[in-house]
Amino acid sequence: MPPTSNETQVEVEEQVVTRADRQKCWDARDRFFACLKKNNIQSIRNSESQKLVSDKCADAGEELKKSCRQTWVDHFILRREKEFETAAYKRRMSEMAMEDGQSQAPTIRRR
């Protein structure tokens, strides 16, 4: 049985994210990431880090999950981890350049 127009309208209204919802999500993200930084947790993908997160940042993590859509949470975490990977790569390249006697590391172009 196809949904009635009222059922469809309710589903669409539940999917709408307001500016206030986004701000609440971003604030929860910032608190969670501040907790991770305070506790020196870079990745939350491995089991050791997950235990640290559940011990040290459980409340902030739950707030993030309640305040944001799961796709947003996944995006924020992936983006944070990619930023750490990029920073580590740039450090390695800079160190290699210094070892080779170059005055600066090669530039990394963004697409």
C-alpha cells in the first residue's frame, strides 16, 4: 500500500535539518573532538583507541550520536583522521627533504 500524502509529509519533515540542528551537531562534534585532543586520541578505529574513547569521552560521543545524523558522524570522524594522516605525511616529506639537503619540502598540490 503506497503511503498517503500525510505519511510522506511527516517523513520529509523528520528529515529536514534546521540551522539550529546543525549548530547543535557542530557544537557536539567540537566537544567530542576537544575530548579526543585532551586525551591525545588520534584514531578511534582500532580497538585500543575505542576503549580509550569509551573510558574518557563516552558522554561527548553519545552527545555527538544523539545530536547528529550517523552519516555526519562518520564524515566528521573520517575527515579528522584524514587530516591527521595528511599532517603525518607532510611531516615525513619535510624530514626526508631536510635529510636530502633541500631547504624545504616539496609542495603538495590539492585537487
